[in-house]
Amino acid sequence: MIDLITCRGLSKTYGARPALYGVELHIGPGKIVGLLGPNGSGKTTLIKLLCGLLQPTAGMLAVDGQPVGPYTKSVISYLPDRMYFADWMNVQDLLDLFQSFYADFDGQKAAAMCHALGIAPRDRLKAMSKGTKEKVQLVVVMARRAKLYLLDEPIAGVDPAARDYILSTILTNYNEEGTVLISTHLIGDIERVLDEAVFLKEGQVVLHDSVDAIREREGKSVDALFREIFRTIPLEGGGF
């Protein structure tokens, strides 16, 4: 079986500062994987490399057995850590844009998800709250039948009820033959949905295993192990 994500000796530096160094990572299809680490550990850099928004400094990177390029971009559905849609757009504009751009986009599914949220096709983004905008952005990402969903901090900065909605939306709408990679440092909120966990520390993978194996081997939750490994590193939003 071909790995959906393959990294060999992957490195990325910004000037003299390494963001990723010698990353070795293999992730198969049909998984929900947590990309876990404190701010500055390299999570967003890895996701942007997978998307083709950044170029590696060294090493090899492939998605679905192919080097990053037009094909890999067509099978990746990316949720960035900030809103990037124009405020003048309304919901229908957004759905039409995705429908015309991505062959795997399910417009009916997206419309149904918006309806369930009480969001009308003519609602404008500029009139929405930050939380509603983030939900709309999640809808268009999850309405694709992608092979790889890259979600960069999808639950950061939202209240617990919104986190539950976001995780429920991910679980009930992703292509089960594909893989979801969720970047976060809020481990306790997502651990229950994960199949595997990847710990990033200072740009390097320090642990990659199934959640069940981690719990059995360590005798503790993934969240507790994360707090142990990163206990000297304060995290945004509270720390330890």
C-alpha cells in the first residue's frame, strides 16, 4: 500500500533558522492523525510544504506517491489557520467558486451543511462573526472528496461548543478512504477522534504511533504524554 504522506530527511529553514530538520514520516490512507506540538514546533510549516505553498530546503516529500505539484494539490483539501476569503463574497459565491475549481467538491453536501448551521446562501462573509466564518470555511473544505485533508489549528480560538461542532463535522463528512491530518496543541479536545499521533518538537518528529499503542505502552493518555514531553514549553492559551 502506497503511503499517502511520505517525508524522508525533510528539512526547511528560514534564513539560518531551521523550522523542520530531518523529518521522517510515513502516513497511510484512512486515518485521522493528530499533528501535535507547541507553537513554533513546525506544524504549519509541514502543512504548507504538503500543500506546495513552501518548498523544502532539503529532503524528499510525496503525497499519494507523487512529488508535490498539480496532482497532489488536486487531492488535498486545506484549511489554513486564518480566513482567506474576500469579505464581499456571500455563501453562494463561495460554493460556486469551489464547485468550479474542484472536481471532487459536493455542492449539495456543502449547501446542506450550511442549512444545518442556519446559514443562508445570500449571507455575506463580512456580516458574519469570526466563529461563523470559520464554520463556513470548514464546510467548503470538508465538502470535498479529497484524499488528504490538512486542517491547521481548526479548534484554536473557539469555544468548547464550537470545538465539538467542528470535530463532529470532520468525523461525519470526510472521505473515509482519505486521511485527515489535524494540527493542534489542544490535545485533550481531539484525542478521542484520533487514530494516530505525531509529536513534533523543535522541527523534528519525536514520536509517531497509533493512539491505542501509545496508551498501552505508556499507561497514560496521549494528552498526558504530550504534557510530559512538552512540560517545559509554555503553550498559548494556558500552558501547564
